[in-house]
Amino acid sequence: MTNSDEGEDTQTQDPSKSERKRQMHALQAMGERLVTLPQSDLNLITISDERLSDAIALARRITARSGLKRQLQYIGKLMRSVDATEIEKGLAYLDQRNATSAAEFHRIEAARDQLIEQGDAALGEIMAQWPSAESTLLRQWIRQHPKEISQGRQKAHAKKLFRYLSDLDRADRNVS
């Protein structure tokens, strides 16, 4: 084996300085994201290193901008010394859960808007989507909508309808 062959082997094994820097920044960004998560979401993520979880808790209490910046850098340093796969899995789970929640929200919102705009014509689709819906109650809300608009309460009316449809959706998901 020649000297040039040995140099090629070390280059393929070790990541470049730029790659290490990208990985460092990615881990620091992941640490910053952990700090900004709501406590309920943070509790769902497994953080095996106690120093890291303590540093995150401390960063959440820091209000001074420069102190927070230093603490975030420290968290990034700690992130480099721990196995981040469990943290990545936890964050991916939260992202997936949030995406699913947003998709459900938009689907219910679209159904509500369709019911408001099309009235009785959209009732069949709504009843097919949520069989447990009360058609008489929905018809009553459809008839009340022009009156609510004239009284300036269309937002409250739309919220009430959205709440009803989301309750139906939640109930149907729990049954199936």
C-alpha cells in the first residue's frame, strides 16, 4: 500500500470539516428546538443525558438574550456528546402528529365552509362523512346563518359549527 492509498482511506472514513460543521449546526438547531417546545411535548421526548435535560430546563428559564445564546451553545455542545437518535425520533413523532392535526383541522374547516356556502346541498356529503351527525341540527344552523350574518355574529356561528363538526370527528375516530 502506498502513501497515497493511505491518505484516500482516511478521507473516506472521516467527514470533512464542512460536514462536521453542518452536523454541529444541525445538532445545535435541534437543541434550540427542544428549548422552544411546550413542556407537554418535551415530556414526550426521551432525553437520556441528565446534563442535557438540565441544560434545556435552565435555558427555558433564562430571559437575558446573551445568557440564552450562551446556554444554547452549551446545549449544542452537549448534543454532540449524546446519541441524538431518540431525540430525532421524538421530534419526528411530534412533527407527524402536528401535520396530522393540521390536516384534520383543514378537512373540518373545509366541510364547515362547504356547509355554510352550499347549505342543504352539502348536507348529504357531511352526513356521509359523519354518520352520527344530527341532520336536523345542521339544517337549523344552515337556516340561521343568514340571520347570524345580519346580526354580525357570523364568526361565532362558524365557530359553533366547527366545534360541532370537530366533536363529531373526534367521536367517530374513537369509535373506529
